[in-house]
Amino acid sequence: MIDIEVFIKTFIVLALFGTAGVGLYGVVAKPHATKKIISLTILGDTVNALAILLGYRYPGGIPPVYTGQPPNEFVGRAVDPLPQALVLTAIVIGMAVNLLIIYIALQTYRLYGTLDTRLIKKLRG
Amino acid sequence: MIEDITAIAAWAGLALFVGGAIWDLIAAIGMNRLPDFLSRLHAATIGVIGGAFYPLIGISLILLGTDIMGEYRYIAAGSAALTAFLILLLAPAGSHALARAARRRGLYRKDILVTDQQERGETE
Amino acid sequence: MSGVRKVASAVALLAIVAALSLGAAAGGMGPFFDGIRSLGAFYLSTAPPQIAELVLGPSYRGLSSYSPEVVTSIVWDYRGLDTYFETAVFFLAIIGAVAIYRGIEEPVLRRPASGLSPIVRAVTKFLIPINIAVAASIALHGHLTPGGGFQAGAALAVAPIIVIVVFSRRYLLERGVTKLKALFFRSAGLIGIALVVLIPVIWSVISGEWAWVMQNQWKPGAEAFSYPAYLGGALISGSIWFLNLFEFLAVSFGFTILFLLISIDEDTVRSCMIRGGEECDRY
């Protein structure tokens, strides 16, 4: 008999690490810079989701916004706010870094006419 | 009397929710099976209106008909209804822009096209 | 890629995933799904003023950030310096893009901007004010409800990119949203953040009392300085409201600069699509 709760938790963790693996594979193995950037985005978002999951409380987690409950209930049930605060900044920083990478890729394309790293390697800079 | 109305609202919302899942299934099948860009765009629009607009209205009705979130359910119901009507407004504009771009670049099959309304109107 | 290398990379990938999952399951990242870390419990029990004052006692008022939204109080009060330097990283990325752009001349525009069809333009004109209003409400309510300066800036940044796609880049420039003005407002936001962070220190130098950098309410050891928690009867959580406002300005206009940089003018694209040519190969 499978414990359904344990199964769901295992499934979530495995799925997250699997997605991170897909992102890692794309960054390392795909030759085209656009696909590298997409894979980098997948990797970053997966890590963010993992950090949010670390602060989650399974039975009855409530958001960390105080809305007038009894204080003990709030502290006893609210999810951990610290990973959420870190992920919040990480998302915006990730978006800015993505834009910088995309801009560099765009300039590379304007200069070389391709984003395939195998072809760029052969060109003279 | 008021209990009856809220119960009806909750059940209607649930029906819309289930209907949204069915619309989404139909849209997914259409995306895979239909032959060219414009007819696949039709399937995508079915997915947006049937699979996002109706379920959001359903969520709003369910929240109004039950008391699962305390007094915050009115905020959530209003947000869901507002989002639904924004989707109703924005999704056709998006698919219109896509269809127009596809027509300009000729990304459709002319042999199964029934009528081209833009051909008579503008020349650009 | 040859077959051996493909198999090797797949095996290495699976090994990495399995090792990470095993490490997580063995407790390598702390408890999953149950309990809360003591630091998180501390933030939860001190950030909302009601809990800090009524339950822990009036002497704990200094530990509170006077905000019912715990995540925002962590971002701008408890771990404020962290966020301050993350903002620095963010704007270094933007400055990097602007520095690469330096020296590239703007194309001369020949035709008026036309954009997409009238249907799309009408819907966009309806959408943009809603977008700006939602972004402003996310920023100005950031200390009460989920949200804050970062999220509001990212939400507002949707507006310029929609305008660029629907109306063309030139429409945005003609309406006065130029790179120079965006740089000005971004710098104003950044200077505002720096001022709010440094005002306790300036006050400390003037008055001779002790105050910390980035202090919001009074802290044990620096009791004399605190930002006003209420402004005209409304809870503004001291410095958090001001920091959200300035961060909103800085992030939204920073993204506007980047979108202006990475977009290509409609006129150029059209002439390239019609005529083609040597200089058009790079688009």
C-alpha cells in the first residue's frame, strides 16, 4: 500500500530536479545560443520553485500576510516568508540578467549573422 | 430563498468549471488535428474563451455561492470576474493580430480557404 | 555530437538529478513540508505590529517593521542591505546593456509610425491605463498586501513592451518616453533609495544620537530615530513605503530602457522586408 502523501512529495521533488536537469542539459549540450538562453531560464525558474517549496508547510499552510487572526494561529500556520523574500528578488534579478544576455546575443547576431556557437567559433573576431 | 440562490450559483459555477475542462480538451485535440494556421488559431481561441473565460466565471460563482474563504471571497470573486472580462476583451485582439500577420505572410493553405474578406477591402 | 558523448551526457545528467534528489530526501536542504525554521518564525511573530506589541510586549516594538506583509518587511527591513545590493546587481546589468549600446546611432526615420491594425490599437489603448493602475496599486500597497516595488516595476514594464509591439518603437519615442528621460527617472529612483537608506546616518551626524544604516523603526541601542509608521492616520510602515515607491520608479524605467534598446524600429524592418539589402542581413 503506497502512502499517497509520501508519493506526492516524492513526485514533486523528483519532478523539480528532473526539470532542473533538463535545463542543465540544454545549457551544456545545445549548440544554439537561443536554446541555451531558454534552458537557462528553465533552470533558474526551477531553482526558484524549489526554494519556495522549502518554505512550504504541508497541512494547512496560509500566506504570510497578517489579516487579523489570533497571533498563535498565524505564527503556527503561515508558510516560511524567508525563501519567498529571497526568490522575489531573485526573479527580478534573473529577468534583468536575461535581458542583458538577450541583448548581448542580439548584438552577436548583428555582428556575426548567426547564433550557432559552432559557427561563431570558426569565424574570426 | 437566499440559500437556494447561492446553491444554484455554486452548482452553475461547478458546471462552468467542468465545461471549461471539456473545452480545453476539444481545443487541444483541434490544435493537433486541424490542417493549417488559421484553423488552428480557431482551436486556440476556443481554448482561451472556453478554457479560461468560462472557468473564471465559474470560480467567481463558486466563491459567491459558498463560504470557503470567509469575507475574502468577495475580493477573490471580483478579481476572477474582472480577469475573465479582460480575457474576453484581449484574447480576440491577440488572435486577430496573429491572423492578420499570417495572412500577410501567406502562412495559410489557399486550397481550403472559403472566403477572404480582406481581399476586397484593402489592398495593402 | 557523437553517440558515445550523447550517452555519457545523459548518464551524467541522470546521475546529477538522482544525487540531488537523494540529498534533498535525506534532509540536505532542511525539513520539507513540515515545521518552520526559527528565523522564519521570528519574522512572522515580529513583523506585524499587532503581534509584536500585544503578544510579545511593548519592549518588542523596536523589532517590528510595522507591516502586516512579512515578505516585504523582510525584503526592505530585516534583510534590507541584502535587497539594496541586489538592486545594485540589477542596475549593473542594465548599465552593462546601456554601455554596449553606446555608439550605435539611431536610424533616421522616414515614415510616420503606423503599428498594427486599429482593432489591436484600440484594445491596447484600453489596456495600458489598467496596467499602469495595477502596477501603481501593487507598489503603493506593497506593505499591506502581497507585492512591492520589484513586482510593480516588472508589471509596469509590460506597458512599454506592449506599446512597442503594437504601436512601434517610434510611437513611444514620440510620446516622450525616450532613453534619456527613462535614465533620468531611473536615476531619481535610485537616488531616492539611497537617500531613504542614508537619512538615519545623516540624522545621526546632525543630532549626535546613534542610528543604524537602513533603520526603519527604533532598534535596541538606537532608540532615538524612527521613521513615522503612520502618515495621516494610514499605515505606511516607516521607510518601507518610500523604498517601495522609489524601487518601483527605478525598476520600471530600467526595464523601459532595456526594451527600448533591444527593439528594432518598424521603419527599418519594413524597408528591409520590402527591399532587403546588405545592411539588413543583421536583422
